[in-house]
Amino acid sequence: MAPWALLTPGVLVRTGHTVLTWGITLVLFLHDTALRQWEEQGELLLPLTFLLLVLGSLLLYLTVSLMDPGYVNVLPQPQQPLRARHCRECRRCVRRYDHHCPWMENCVGERNHPLFVAYLALQLVVLLWALYLAWSGLRFFQPWGLWLRSSGLLFATFLLLSLFSLVAGLLLASHLYLVASNTTTWEFISSHRIAYLRQRPGNPFDRGLTRNLAHFFCGWPPGSWETLWAEDEEEEGSSQAV
């Protein structure tokens, strides 16, 4: 195999994320931040906790990025299941398709969506803690040239962390909202283009906050989307009959 054959978009994106994660962590340790001060004072519990959270977020990222999001096996099942969609980037059909994440270089679907939400939550915690650590190391009352040499890289890291924190926070909030109503990103954005949503005035899969969360994170109550669709159709028919 040629070496350049390994330079696929997935490999490049995941390598870039890993390098960026540990690069930012190294910057926080090398500058005079609270993280370094804890280390110098022998208070190792907080630095170790921070490193474990960084490692956990990275492992979750790789897990979601590499796992099967719920690909549909089209050979024994030629008909596309309800809520599935064909992804142009992956060139595969994905069950309960949510979106294709370019930062993951993978689809987010039925199998990896709960882990994706967990990753966003953990990543936001890490980013906010890193944001505090970066701010703790900034010293503004210095001559410009000296400040640029001593804190320029740390300030750039602070700005980058601010941007990432904002994006992660917005993504987490939007996905929690969609999960609470049992809706996917694709369904929310393109409901007017989806046949099974155009036929109904509301969301046929919404079973209330508690049951939506239980089904999303725990798979309870079990059942296919086709079953929920049929139950909703029966409820509509009975209400109209009354």
C-alpha cells in the first residue's frame, strides 16, 4: 500500500483533532496557569483529573468517529427503513440519520447518536475548564513586546478555546432539544421534504420528554419506528372517530 493511501480525510481529521487536543493541553502546562501552579505545589489531583477528562473526551471522539452509525444492509432489506437516509459523503444508508459530521468524518445515526451527545457534554466541560486555565495564565500589565512573547500563544489558545466552547455549547443545546422531542437534525431542517412528516401535522415519534430520553439513551421502551408510526396513526384515527 502506498503511504499516501493512508492520507484519507478521516485519518487527517482524526489526527488533526488529536494533535490539537494535546497541543492545547501542552500549552496550558507550559505557561504559568493554575494547572502548572497546582503541579508545582504538589497538588496533583486536579491536574490528573483534567488530563483524565481530556483523555476521556478524546477516546469518546474516536469511538463516535470510528463506529458504525447504523448502516442499513440493503441486500436482505431493499426497502429503506423509516427515518433512514442515504448519506452522500459515506455513500451508505444510515438508520435514524441525524447528520454527517465533518469534524468526525462519520455519520451520526441510530447507534452512535447517544455517544455523540455524551461526547459533546464531556467536551464542553473540558473546554470550559481549559478556558478558565488559559485565562488564569494571562498577564496584561506588561510591555507589549514582553507580553506578546510570554502570553501571545496562550492568548491565541484562549481565543480558540472560546470559539470551540461556543460551538460545543450550541451543538449540545440543540441536540438535547431535538432528543427531548425525538427529532433528528435532518427531520427538523427538512420536514417539508420528508414524506412521512409531510403527512402528519406534528411529530409522530414524540412520546413525551421522559419516554423520549429513556428511548434515546437506554433503548426503552423497545420498538421500531414503524411501530411508533402505526401507533400514532391509530391514535389519530380513534380521535377522529370520537
